[in-house]
Amino acid sequence: MPNQAGSGQDALGEGQPGSWVVNWILGKYGSLFPEGAFDLELTPPTFGFLFDIDGVLVRGRYVIPAAQEAFRKLVDSNGQLRVPVVFVTNAGNCLQHVKAQELSDALGLEVSPEQVILSHSPLHLFSQFHEKCMLVSGQGPVEENARNVGFRNVVTIQDVRKAFPLLDMVDQSRRPKELVNINLWVILFGEPVQWETSLQLIIDVLLSNGNPGAELAAVPYPHIPVLACNMDLLWMAEAKMPRFGHGTFLVCLENIYKKVTGRELKYDALIGKPSIVTYQYAEYLIEQQVERRGWPSPICRLYAVGDNPMSDIYGANFYNRYLKAACQARAQAEVKRSVGVADPRSEDHSEPRKDWYVSLESCKSILVCTGIYSPHGDVPVDPHESVVKTVFHGHRDFCFDTSLVEASYVVQDVNEAVELVFEKENWSQE
Ligand SMILES: [Mg+2]
């Protein structure tokens, strides 16, 4: 009897597409055709999930029961995830490993910090800012979060208040402590406490070109770089009415800046859902997970499950549109290459660029009804009617395109979302 593994290698050939799949199967099963190799549970995944947390998996301190049910379907008999999963939240006032532990406890499986994206996590990618002296605004472990994503020189609002005591005049009881000379850029992590202090001092830093001790004859414009995370205007906690989110703080800051200077406040980056960079970072973490697990197939489809049409659904649809455009651009470039009309300015025609191999084709949005969105609440059931009648709560710099807030699918809860995806992917439920 011929050696099946050998014949498989011969058929595909070393260096041919598919040979690495063969090697993976040989490494894992010892043969190309071991008993049960084609059972559904042994099929490597070609899709992955991005789960929002609040309103999808938990409400405040309570776990949504459908989440536990969904994750029983997502793990194998060893408690290992059968498909790549990343948790993407716009929350930011906590540490990544703490959020991972909370999820582990809630869902009954081991969630690693590398599977969690907080609103500020993509700041890892902004290495051009990491050596600058950054003023960080927000609450919780904001300084530690800034250092964890790569910033080395971090100054808090409290540091500035102490260094320039005459600037924060609202609370007269706070007295000078020390004076330092600093040259700042700004990161807005999340909504702070005592907004008036943060608003005053951030405006001071912008108007003084990063040195609030300096006197300037004219307002500098463009102003120093500003990065902002988490644009959510409102969020749902345990109260019945929504609470102000960081997006509301940004509205205040933008309007004060415009009123004072007559100019628009500009951001060098807006991070967190629905920004593209957050989904690019999620895709990167999914790829890393696939690599760690030794899954041989590239991930072609992502399913983003969320409860907020303005961030989760808008973001997933926006990224899907971006992927389609990138795919089209690659196809057009390939046509040009094949007929020999490649751009003569490009540096190297002998090898395709690395991003030529990009595998991700789509990012579908799935809206659940366990959080902000309710089909029986203020938002009408008909998606078109709902987006026309809904006030746009998105950020100033994102256009209100009604098609972007219409979900690919609407289901009751996250368990139904997982069942739906398994059905679409012909994936076994058990
Ligand atoms: Mg949510």
C-alpha cells in the first residue's frame, strides 16, 4: 500500500500552495488520512469572532446566560476555543489582564489578555508617538494603561495641575505644589472625573503649543497632536437611562476649542470602535491566535457581534467596506501586473508586496437585542426607518451613512449569533 502521506506531498509538491497544510496535518495526525480526519470538529477554522462585551456577554456585573451557552458551543472537550475569538470593547478605564480575568470568570474558559482589545489598545501601533511626552486624560489606571501600550513619558492632568497651579482656577482650595517645565502632546483615554479641570488644562496645553507655562502671542494652528480613544456618546450601565460617555467629553472639548479659537479641533487619530484601526488591530490579534494554535488555514471571514448600532455595527460594516475596497484595489493591481503596466515608480516588481497575501475577505455585523438595541424600544423594527428616525450619536468626524448602521443580521442574543454563524459556515454545533 502506498504511503498516503508521501503521495500527498508528491501531489502537492514542496513550495506549492497547500504544502504547508499537508505539513500541519502530518504534524498533528501523522497521516493525511487518519481515521476521523474529516470530522467537522477537526476542520481548521476559516472564520473568527469579534465579540463586544457590555450588552452582549455581560450587563454590569451580571453575565448574560446566553453568553455562557454560546461559549459552551465555542470550546472543545479540552475547554479550548475551536475558532479564533477576540473581545473588542470601547471600555478603557481598566487593565487588559483584569478584563481578561473578568471574562474568564464570566464565561468559564481561559481568556488571555492578548484576546482583549480595550478602546486604547491599538495605541500599540502608534510607535511614532511613544517617545513623546504625553498628557493623558481619563480615569482609572490611565497612566499604567499608557505605559502598557508603549508610551514612556506620561504626564497626568493632576501633574499639570500641580505644576501650573494658576491654570486651574475653578477650585480655589487647591494650592501650588511644584513647578516643572514640560512639553506635551495629548491622549484622551476616557471620560475624566472633574471635567472642568481636564477641559481647562487640555485647552491650555493646546493654546500654549504644549507648554502651558509659556506665553504665546498667537494661537498655534495646527495645534499639537491629539489622540482620542472611545468616541461613545452614551453608554448603558445599571441605571435605566444612558450615561455620558467619552464622546460627550469630546463634544465639550471640540466646542470649547472652536468657540475660543474659531478653528476646528483636529485629531491625529480616533481609536476604538468604529475606527478602522481598531478592526485592523483585531485582525492582527486573530492572526496571532491562529499562529499560536497552529491552525493552517487563513481566516477569511470575521463576524462582529455587538449591541450598539452606532459603534459595533457601524464599525464592522465600515471595516467590511474597507476590506472590499482593498480587495478590489489588489485585483486591479494584479490585472495591471499581468499585462505589464505596473506603476514604474514602485520599488520592486519581482515580488508581490506582503499585503498581497491578505486573506480576510469580509467582516459581517450581527446585532443582538440584549443591550442598547431593542427591537421593541425606541428604535423601529424596520432598519431603514430606524436609521432615518435615530439621532446620529456617532463622532463628528464620522459621516452618518445609513447603510453603515444596518446590521448584516439581527438576532436575539449572542447564543443565537453563534448558532447562526455555525450554520452559515457548515460548522458543527457540538
Ligand atoms: Mg456594548
